[in-house]
Amino acid sequence: MSVREIYLDPAEAYAPHSLGYPNLQALMEDRYASEISGGLTILRRSLDARGSGARALIRFASSSSIEASKGRGHPFVPQQLGPNAPELHIVGAGPAGIFAALRCLEYGWRPIILERGQAIRERRREVALLSREGHLNPDSNYCFGEGGAGTFSDGKLYTRSTKRGDIDSVLRLLIELGAHPEIAYEAHPHIGTNKLPALIQTARQWIEAAGGCFRFGSRVEELDIDKSGIKALVLQDGQRIPLDYLMLCTGHSARDVYEMLDRCGLSLEPKALAMGVRLEHPQELVNRWRYRLRSETPQHWPVASYSVVEQVGGKGVYSFCMCPGGVMAPCATDPSQVVTNGWSPSRRNNGTANSGWVTEIGLADVPLDKARPAFSLLNFQQSIERRAAEMGGGHQWAPAQRLHDFATPSGTKAKAVDSHSLAACSYRPGITPSLLNALYPVEIQSRLAAGLHQWAKRWPALMTTDAVVAGPESRTSSPIRIPRLDDLLHHPQCANLFPVGEGAGYAGGIMSAILDARRSVDALIQQSTKAGLSTQ
């Protein structure tokens, strides 16, 4: 396959409509299709901001050669379900649960998805009420409900998990569900918060049309389990649901799931994670830094993002889930806690950029729970979130501080700031001026601050008075891992329990959760086939 590369001005590559083309594909075909036979397919679009100016790199090849090497069949072909089709009970309707269900249907299995939260229409109302009035429904919020935390994330699809499965087929499936075709070639693909709900609803329609079933408002509270495995689920209303196989696709905010497994005597493991705060800057300031601009960003250029990693005392301190043109969001699942996160719409056209600023936290950084060591990091995480809620004053208001004051070196007194000295912040319901640099223990705060000062050597404008820090950014990944066998992927103590995705500690984002779910379904089906379980 012969591949070509060309450079374009960012406005041409990211806003071809400004030149009269409906999309990049049309521009490329008009300019270059005559130079290659068999049509033209774009393989990759990336932005190179190195050197004195930004430019877009476009990689493309002959469509016929790509089709020959990869194939272009429909990415989802469900089997007809027989009257005695085997069933897989899936707990959690996030990306892992939904794509596990789609994979089941390709094998002729009937997926039954149990979700504690509500469908998207009702969930939208709950999220709006949370942002407007600070009223939090513990079972239906930014984390729980149809689509899971992925629904109201900004839909980043970039992953380093290239060995976990066929990423191209997942991207094609997402496009069929309604994602923009650009995700197939974008270096850092992104769907957008405003686009994700419709995509999730389409996936549910596919699953239900093929014979699958969703049950919203169904929180699993207990497992009926013996030495041979799980016999049934028990819901919050006492209903008992018998089952053969259970796939646990809950997110890392479903902390009661860990408690439930612990009560059942199933082993759990502590897992290191990263915690910190969330930074917000004017987007234009980020653009000028990343693109090395002396004046305003040229018209039609894409908004800039960043990825920063520092080392402080042998520990990583880094940006996390950077959201260009985005907003901060309230992502707690308990009224007594505050959690911040971020998202971006598909156009990334809000005027601010936000990102987590976090550091690695392991068992050595937190008090040990001697009775339940696996819960040590979770206990610490919860304590920080409760303290943030106290600092915020209630109603999901987040404690906030100017970035410069937050980065005050250890051993000096931070400045108390009033609301008039804080820049505007996109976080809703609102922010409370606080000594946020007193939220974490001194050792952790010192790493966060030192990392910021190291970063500021390369970007002096980082410490602008227009920059706000809110927090905590505490749920970057699960603080507990649900163990599973490396090859069979079921829990070592329970052969019909398959822990999957972020909540189990095996994924860190939408794409890695999807890949892990598909791989887990494949492993489950293979084992059931050996056991002689028919699909008819």
C-alpha cells in the first residue's frame, strides 16, 4: 500500500468549508485524487505545532489498496436469536456495558443490561438540575445512567491500548452509530458531549431491535453466590434475578459494588491512581502558547490542547483529560462529596480550556486500612472529596483558588482570596474561594505545586491571574482492582463473574473500556462453548 503525506495550513485541514469544500475528504479528492488510482482515503490528520508555526499533516492512500488490506464490511452483524438463546447479564450501561451487549448479539447471545441510573432523557433533567441548583441524585448524574460517565464526557477516543483489540473496527462501529467520519483518521479523535447522547441512544435501539434488553433504575445490591459461582442478582427492591454469567461493567464511581463483592468474600486489590485538581485558562492563552503566536489565533485554526508530564521526587505529575474549548463539570455521586471533571462540545467552541493536574498516589501515600487493605486508597479518595465539599460550602459548589496562589511553595502562607479576585470559572453550580492548596496532605500538595513551577519555566503565562484551580480531580481511575485470570478473564474465585473496564481497574477511557469489553465477551463465549452451552 503506497502512502503519501502532505502538509496543509491548519485552516485548510480543519475548516475546509472556509474554502468552499464540505469536508476534508472533498478537498483532498479535488487536489490529489488524480494522482492515485482507485480513489483516495485519508489515513491520518494531525497537527504539528513544533518549530516556528503550526501545520497540519495529512496522510492518505488509495482506497482500493486499503479495502484490500482491511476490508470494509458492516461493523455490526447480529445473529438471529433462537428461542433458547443463552443470556448474559451485564451490570452497567456505560461504554463497556453497551459494547459488551453489541458483541453478545454478534454471537447469538441475548444481553440483559441492568443500570442503576435512568435513560438519557430523564438523566438530562437530573444533570441540568445538578448544574443549575446543585441538587444531586446519587443514582442518576454525570456518572450513572444510560451511557455511564461516557455520555457526558467529551468523548475522547484516543488510546494507547493498541494491542487489546481492533481499534479500526470500533471506530467504524462508532461512525455507523452516528459519530463524525473524521474520527477514523483524526490523530486524537473526539466525539463531543453534545453528540454522544444521540450515539448512545442509537446503540440502545440496535441492541433492543436485535433482542437485547435494558432495565434502568435497577441497582444491584447483593449477589446470591456459593462455591460454584453466582446464582442470582438481588436488586434494590428485593427482586431476585437468576443468571448463568455476570459481566460487571460498572464504572469506578460505583463504590458500593466493591463493598458488595467484599461482603461476598471475593478478593479485591488496591490500585494506585492519580489525584489532584482541575486547571482552567482562557483558550486563547493556550492557543498562543502551543502555536507560538504573537497575536490572535488565525481564523479557522483548531483550538489547541496540551499534554504535560513532569517528574517530582520520582513521581509523575501531569495533565489529565485536557478539554480544549470546554467546561468543568460536577461529577460527584454523593451529596456529601465534591468531584470536578471536564468536557468539550464537538466544536470545542467555549472560551476556556481546562485540564486535570494530578500526581501518582500509591499505598505509601495514604493511611493503611489494616482491616481491609484493598480499600485504603478508596478511603483516602473519599476523605478528600468530603473535605472539598466542606470547603465548597455545600450544594456541590467546588473550592477554588487562583493558580498562582495554589502553587505557593510549601512552607509559605497561601493567600486567602475573595470572589472578586477570582477569574470567572465555567464550573457549575459555582465555586467558593478557598485555600485549595490545603486540601491535600503536604507531600502531595508539594508535588502538585512543584510540577506547576517546572511547567511554568516553559510557559510563563501559566500562572496568569486569569487561571483558576478548582477541585478535587479525584477520579482519574479506580482505586481498587477486581482481580481476574489473565487468560480466562473471570474472577479467580468465581468462574461466571467477569470484571470489565474502568471500574474493575482494566481500562482508562472510552476506547480502552470498549476494547476490554469486547475481549471479555470473546473469552466468555469461548469458555461457554467448551462447556457446551448452545446459542439456539
